[in-house]
Amino acid sequence: MNRRTPAVPPLALLLALALLGAGCTGGVEGTPGAAGLRDPYFPGLGNGGYDVTHYGLKLDIGPAADGPRAPAADRLRGTATITARATQDLSAFHLDLAGLDVESATVEGRPAAVNRAGKELTIRPAAAVEDRLRKGRTFTTVVRYSGSPQAITDADGAEEGWLRTADGAVALGEPTGSMAWFPGNHHPSDKAAYDIEVTVPEPLTAVSNGEPVSRRTADGRTTYHWRTTEPMASYLATVAVGRFTTRQSRTPDGIRLFTAVDPEAAARGGSALTEVLDEIPAVLKWSAEKFGPYPFTSAGAIVERTGDSSYALETQNRPVFPGPPDTALLVHELAHQWFGNSVTPRTWRDMWLNEGFATYAEWLWAADHDGVPIGESFDEAYADDANWAFPPAGPPTAADLFDAPVYGRGAMVVHRIRLSLDDDRAFFALVRGWTKAHRHKNAATEDFTAYVEKATGRDLTELWDAWLYGGSRPPKEG
């Protein structure tokens, strides 16, 4: 595990002390927002008292030292402009940030005090802007920060955060890694729009979410501006810095495609990789028929070298793959654009709604394109003892969030709903209705079960108890 908790720089500390002193005699009215949203697995993750509507991130990335062998993306200097709406009268509020040094903060243009305890920043605005932090009002916070961003090791041993690659870095955020490269409200329940501007030394490219807005070069450094107008949870944000071969196009129905492939991955994948990436329009069209209209205006993929990360991730709009993916993996990660990215879990306990549906998408694709009946995929999952280690709606610990039951048994829950309806038209109408009702929103397991029962007019308590919540393997039939 590689986490740093640097002290507040002397200038910022003096500023904080001065403003805290001022606050003692006439501070902002209201109460501090909560430090943490009591997530079942990450109780300190996220923050209360406000809802972020937009992040404007300006990142200047480069080597920490001069020289041909200096890591190309070892140093980050950032400015985060965070627009938020107060959900209570605030006297102070919190942001999540791991490792990087905070240089200054302002709220509504006035210097704000910054206190730090590990990954938790406390921002205390000046009394002069207290009216802007009343419930329902919108306020803007600007945080300037810098340092050498680090990887974060999950409870299951996987790494996320800022992952260095042979020619740059890739930022992956699930479940907590985005705090390694920008301050924010890092819980999936707070989704926002993003503008991400990344400046890198030539000849590197910076790829992110959404659509490219502009590209400008000066003095040997290029700034890439990316914009995401649809709401995005912070764990789905990414920045990939490196030498990429990029390609842009549009699908027949107007979705903008952008792919970025590392040259080494391209050489390793050869024509097979090209064929898989060329399938993106067909996969999106097929998925829309099953799950409803594609929820975003752009799509694509980022293909890094094998080993740059230990897993693929459904970063919004364009998933990140550690090496050339096969079609099944592409289908899985693109299905997440509906399940996880548009319909986002309310807490990390609801992960099975992401992975169960994405795994079921693989089964559906195999049935439609590879001649593998859905029942055969179900039987294979049912026979796998790993899928019965715990109920998909109740992983025991954070280390279990990405284990087999969340995927395989989650997919079995979806199929049991289909079998209970005994009507494929009704089943896919149900799925499309779910993605429509919760498009660009958050949803919990309880929302899903209530939706299914209301839409079908059925009491499915026995199904939920046996397949979603039960601790043992139920009979396959019945």
C-alpha cells in the first residue's frame, strides 16, 4: 500500500489558522457537512451537506525531474473548480483527497481555511460568503494542489488510483481511486458533469471521458480538453497519458467514437484487436435493442499495455483495457455504460446491479452470436461453487466486492427474473424500463426489487430470498 498523508504546506497552514481565528468571532452560520456518507463498506467515503454539479479539472502532468529516463507522468499540478449545491446550511464541508499537497483553497473567490486529516480535507469558508452556503444555493470552490500521485491498494489487493505505465500513467477509480488525482465528493451517489483539461509534454497524448473539445500546443506541451455533459460518478473518471494511436468516427446513429491504443498493445493484438474495436458500433446497436437507447453521446475504448493494470474498467464512455480485449470483455464493459455508468449504484453494496447485468449481457451475446444457449451459461454459473460464497446483494467485506457471486450469481438473479416471467418480450421491456426510469441516476437493490414487482404485478419475495439474499444454493428448478 502506497499512501502518503503530507502535512499542509506552511503558507496554507498559516492561512487556515488565520481564517479559523476569524471564524471564531463571526464565522459562517450553519453546521459542517458530514465527513463520510456511511457507505456499508467505506463509511468515510464521500461527504454530506452538498451535491456537486460540475468539476472543472486542470491538470499539468510531467516528470518530477529532467532527463530522458524521468517518468513522464510522475508529477501533477492541478486546479479543481468544484461547483456544488448546498443541501443544508453549511459552516464547513469536506472533500476527499489522497496524498497530494493542497496549496490553497477559495470558496466564492474568498480564501478558505483548509484543515487536513489523512484523506479528509475540511474547507471552512470565510464569513463574507456565508449566504452562498445556505441550503439550496450554489457555490464554487477552487482547490490548487500538487505532488506525485500514487496508487491506492484495495482491500482485495488490486491497485487503482494513479497507475504508472511505461510511457505515462492511467487513472482508474473503482472504488476509491479517484481521490488519488483530484479532490472531490468521491462516492458513487454524487454524480456530476466534468471538464478535464490535461497538459502533457509532447509527443504524449491525454485521453479522458466524454468528447474532445480542443487541443492546443505551446512550448512543447499540449493541452487536451475533454468534456462530459452527462452525470458521471467520480470512480468512472479517467485520464490516460501516453503514446497512443487514436481514431475518431461516428456510428450510423450519430454516437461519437474515440479509441486510443498503445502501439505495443496494437502490435500484440494485431488484426484481431482491430476487428474487436471495429465491433463497437455493432455491440452498441445490439445493446440498445436489449437495454434501451445508449445513454451517452460518445463511446470508444482505451487499450493500454498488458500489465498496466490488473483488470479492465468501465470508465464512462470509453472503457480501459489492459491489453487487447476479446469480444466478450468488450460486450461486458460496454454493457456497463447502461448498468453502472448511467444507472449507478447508490452504495457499494449495490455492485451486483452493475456486474450481474454486465455478466448477463455476455450470456446474451454468446446466445445471439456464438450459439451458446442462455441455459448453458446459467448451468455453468450454477455449478461453480465460487458463485455461492455469499449472496450477491451482501458481500461480507470490501475485499469481496469484486468476487464471483457479484458477477455470476448476480447474472443468475437476472435470469431467474426472466424465467419467472416466461415471456422474453416482457422481460426485455422490463429491463429497458429499468434503464429508462433510472437513466443518469442512482439506484439501490431495494429500488430494483420494488421496480420489478410493481412492473410485473408479482410478489417475488421467494425469488429474492433464494437467489439474491439467500446464503445457500437453491434448487435449480422451481
